Amino acid sequence: MSLKTGTSKINILAITACTTGVAHTYMAAEKLEKLAKEYDFGVKIETQGVLGIKNKLSEKDIETTDLVIIAADIVIDNPDRFTGCRVINVRISSLLMNPNEVLMTMKKILHYPKGKTIDI
């Protein structure tokens, strides 16, 4: 399964954050990077945790994204910046244990207009 819009790769932004902001935050980021390689989509990941925000997503990133994935077990900093984007909210454990559900939801949400949010 390749995730593409027309002939170009889709661009996905992701935020990962867990309650302690250490291990699971980075495990989720690593999982998304592996999925991007395997299923041929672009991904840029912001991590939020005890070390602060790393790889902060820019306004331009947000304006040009096809989809935002928020893989978090806590409320992320500044979620309002994704208003108007297609957003998937998923718990980190679900992403790690059942990535196929996340992939199927990614494929599904791309058919919806921007502004749609799906919680899984």
C-alpha cells in the first residue's frame, strides 16, 4: 500500500508525546519513520516531552501538510495550530501495537476534506 495523492507522496506531520516524555515518545516517532519508509510517504515529527519540544513544526509545514497524526497519551502543546487540517488522534500504545489500523485510517481520512478529525 502506497500513500500518494495523484503522483506525489503525501506529506504527514506528526506529534508524539507520552506522560513522561521519554521512551514512548521516541518509540512512536521511530515507528512513524519506519512506516513512512515502508509505505512511501513523507513525515516530519515533532516530539514533546521532558526535554521540551524537539523538531518544532513550522507554520509552513502545517499549511502544506496532507495530514497530521497526533500520537499522544497527554494533551499536546498548542493543538489549535492544526485547526483546518486533517487530524488523526491515536494513543501511542495503539500506534505501536496496531500500526495497520493507523495506516487504514490514514488512507481513509485522505478522502475527507481538510478540517476532519478521526480518533482511534
